[in-house]
Amino acid sequence: MEYKNIVLKIEDNIALLTVNRPKALNALNSEVLSELECALYEIENNDDVKCVIITGDGEKAFVAGADIKEMLGMDAIAAAEFAKKGHSIIRFIRKMKKPVIAAVNGYALGGGFELALACDIIYASENAKLGFPEVTLGIMPGFGGTQNLVRICGEKIANELIFTGQMISAVRAKEINVVCEVLKDKESLMDRAFETAKKIASNSPKGVAFAKSAILTGVNMNLSEALDYESTLFGLLFNTEDQKEGMSAFVEKRKAKFKGK
Ligand code: HXC
């Protein structure tokens, strides 16, 4: 499919998805959201892709939020539909078999921060600024931010960030467990994201996908149910060719060649 506001590049088992609307600091309007949804669906159904990186075009912004100019004219029903469109992407990323890495360059605000929070791993460059300015606009986070931030940082930090609308630095975002690592510039940010993506792509796709499901599904269960879920998935992996290949390769002292089967 042809995209107008995003660029999708697939190479060496890694999909690089770039939000490309620099004149609006990559803000998410309905068209960008539809294209993101299509691209993620395309990626999930492409067996060649083992890992995904999402970033924003240029150095100034990852995504500066949902499009305020589009939201200005919305009535309550349109606004709720718009929020649901965002939720559908956030949910899809969480359910994808393939890990998604956010490479946050510059501003990640509102819906942009929410997009990053939905990803499995977040790296940020030193110039990144993250936050939820929604309350300064008379609204509140609506692409899952109130739910995801509290699960990652806990209630007090989520309250502080969402109620004040303040932006935080990449270093502060790392302190509160939002960001895995802070890189000095866009180039080292992308190098780091690709390094991790390559490591993930060399592992068993089934092992990675089941581990992602155990982590994300299990966190919403009580510990006993979550451990049952983990043991079920662990057992299912023994029906895969990847498990035979991975363990045989170890015994035969060679590198495993996984097929994702
Ligand atoms: C629409 C946006 C935008 C946005 C920036 N632009 N952010 N357009 N929606 N979220 C546009 C500006 O209007 C401007 O276009 C161009 O991008 C450059 O932005 P400037 O403001 O001139 O840049 P700068 O002075 O460097 O300031 C950068 C900034 C500021 C601090 C990031 O742009 C800003 O505060 N943006 C809004 C951030 C925000 O509030 N995000 C949350 C949105 S609500 P023109 O045409 O004027 O040159 C949200 C809700 C999610 O995300 C949930 C929905 C359900």
C-alpha cells in the first residue's frame, strides 16, 4: 500500500516505520492513524519481519501529539471515535507477535507519548521531551496514557505528569522506568534501536512472541493465574521446530537457525 504520512522500510527482518509529517511535528491526524494501522497490520502479517522500530522524521519530534487543529472542530462523538482509533493502534501493538521499539527523537507529547508507551521497548535521544500537555488544552490523555503510564510508573508519578502537563527530559524518563536507555543524538539512537532489533530478530520468533504475551497478559492476572499461563505457553513451545533447533544447536555447539515454526 502507498502511504502519504508514514514511510515503511523493511530490510534484514526489521521494519522501520517513520511518521513523516514534519511540518506538523509528526502530529497524528485521522489519516496518519489509519496509515499507521494499515502499516502495522502489513508488518504483523509479513513473516520476513521479526522486529519493528517506530520513529519520527527529523530530529525535532517523534510525534508532538494528536492533531490539535483536527480535534478543535470535533464534537463529543467524533472525539470519542478519534480516541478509539488511537486505542485500536495501541491495542494492536500490544497484541502483535513482533516486538515494537520506539526510538524517541525530540518531542513525544500527548498521543505521541502514548504511542511510545504502547511500544515494548523505548530508547530516547538526549533532546527528547516527553509529557502529557492535554490538561493545558482543556482535555486529558485519550490514547491510553492514563492507563499505560500508571502501570509503568505507578500512580503518584502518573498523577504528577498528567495533572501538571509538564514535559520531562529523557534522563528523567529513564529514572521513572519509561525509557530503557538515553542516547546522545539521533544517529546513536537509531544505531541502538537497530542493534536491539537485530538481536531480537536472531532469536526464536515463537519464543519472543510467547514471552511478550506472557508478560503483557500476565501483568493483568493474579500471580497464580499468570504462572499457569506462563507454564502453558512454555509447554506449547515444545511443539515447535524452533525449540528442537535451539536446543540441538546448543548441544551441537553451533548457531541456531530459527524458522519461526
Ligand atoms: C497540530 C501541531 C502539533 C499538534 C505542533 N504542531 N504540534 N499541529 N497538532 N499536536 C504544528 C504547529 O502548529 C506548527 O505548525 C508546527 O507544528 C511547528 O510547531 P511550533 O509550535 O511552531 O514549534 P515550536 O515552537 O518549536 O514548539 C514545539 C512544541 C509545540 C512545544 C512541540 O508545537 C507544541 O506545544 N505542540 C503541541 C503539543 C501538544 O499539546 N500535544 C498534545 C496534543 S493533545 P504551523 O502551521 O503553525 O507552523 C493529544 C491528545 C491525544 O495528543 C489523545 C487524543 C484522543
